Amino acid sequence: MKFSESLKKNKDFQDIYKCGKSYANKYLVMYIKENNLKKNRLGISVSKKVGNSVVRHRITRLIRESYRLQEEHFRGGLDMIVLARVSAKDRTYHEIESALIHLGKLHDIYCPV
């Protein structure tokens, strides 16, 4: 079982935005960049445009839990940022999880086995 760390520093976020590769779907945007470590680092960003703090924290928890439960299927050694779009506001856990898996497949970093 892999364990991920959180991305917290603005410098790390800016570096991934600048040099990373991104894909998007209806609810989420995912940026990835190789980090030369054995584990993944995950950053989650939810803008104030999405809603008030209660809504933003709910979406953050849904994304974090979706990733945690699917973590073993993601390739290691990556820095990832997941951005929530405004359309993610009223989505269920299963819709967010499906969107996260879809982005993992687009980046070719998700392999369900």
C-alpha cells in the first residue's frame, strides 16, 4: 500500500502549473508532473467561485477520499493537483470518484488491477 503526501507550498503548485501536463473533464482538472520520488504528492484546490467554505471543504473531502480509496491503482512518483470546477458543487461521491478515475486514465497513470 502506497502512502501519499500533501502538496502545500505555493512554490510547488506554481511549478506544477507551469511545467505539468493537464487534462480536464466536466467536474475536475488534473495537473501532473514527475517528482523523482517513490510516492505521490497530491494537492487539491477549490476556488471560492465554487461556493462557500462548507461547500469547498465538502468537495475537498470527496476528492481526497476518492483518491485515498483508489491510490493503489495510480502510478507512483507523481505530483498531482486536482482542481474542482464550479460544476462539481452538487455532485455525489461516486460522480467525483468517476471523474478522478477518468482523468487518471486520460493521463495514463491509472491502471485498475
